[in-house]
Amino acid sequence: MRTSTAAAALVAACAALVAAGPAAAAKVVHTKGGTEFVPNEHIAQTNRFLPRVTYVKPGGFVRWEDGDKTIEPHTVMVVKKTSLPTTVDEVFSCSICELWHQHLNDPNDESSGIARIKVKVGNPGFQTQGDSLLMLNKTRPAAQVNAPVGRIIHYMCAFHPWMQGIIRVTKTGKAPS
């Protein structure tokens, strides 16, 4: 669980900076879930991206809509498949999750405030490891995917590393038959 006082401050400090998503033709991924607590039984974070796999054609847009039951922020950060946590230990020691700091004005100071809702590290489009969107409470960030047909893009939330999704680039933007 990567949220902290700094993450909560992101929500309050940045709500005015969030831009509206592109055209309604964008494929939509929702955040769902929340926190469950039963005394003497369990506590669980059920946050997730739905659908888990999204199909888009080259140049198409994907929009993420925050619809979970929490006020915590999320990131949508492109990562290599091998960087995705696959065990509980990897979730709690997620080194790539620290890339969320790139959204800050001063990446070395969590209290520095937001400088970027979108972090772009590679070629135009949302497809290079480190490309990242910051999703504040109830916002709808979007990105264009310029990857070629056949490309599989893995992404995750740096604050909730079990939240993982896939973008598959197809000729039609639909699942293969």
C-alpha cells in the first residue's frame, strides 16, 4: 500500500490541474473496488482496473475513469511485463513504483506538489516504460496509443501495484475472433 500523506495531498493540491479526456470514442477503463475490513478476520484492498485487457487500434485513445470507492489517487504507468509484481512480497517491495515521483515538481521531495499529470518518457503516444498518468479522485485522464499492431502494453498503478492492466493493439481496435 503505497499511499501516504503525500499521496493524499496530491488529491487536494491537484484537482484543478486535471484536463478533460479526448473524444468520446476513447476506449474506457474503470477503476473499481475499495477497502474491506472485517475485525479479527481480514483487511483487503480490492482496487482493480476493468476491463483488465483493452483493445485499441494504432492512434486510438484510452481513457481511465476513477470509479472506485476510495479517494486515493492512482497512476496508470506503462511498465515492462517483467516489472509487474506477481507476489505479495513484490507488491510491498515494488521498486518501479517509485517512478510516480516523476509527477512531482521536485521528484526528490514528496511535498513539492504536482508538476505533471502526464509523464512522457518515450516517443509520442502512451507505450514506453515510464509513461504515466496521474488519476486523482473521480478524474478521467486519457492517452493516445501510437504503438504498432501486435504490441502488448502492460500498465499498473504505482500506489496499488496489484492494479494491473493490458492494452493490446489490433488492426481494428477489437479483440481477435
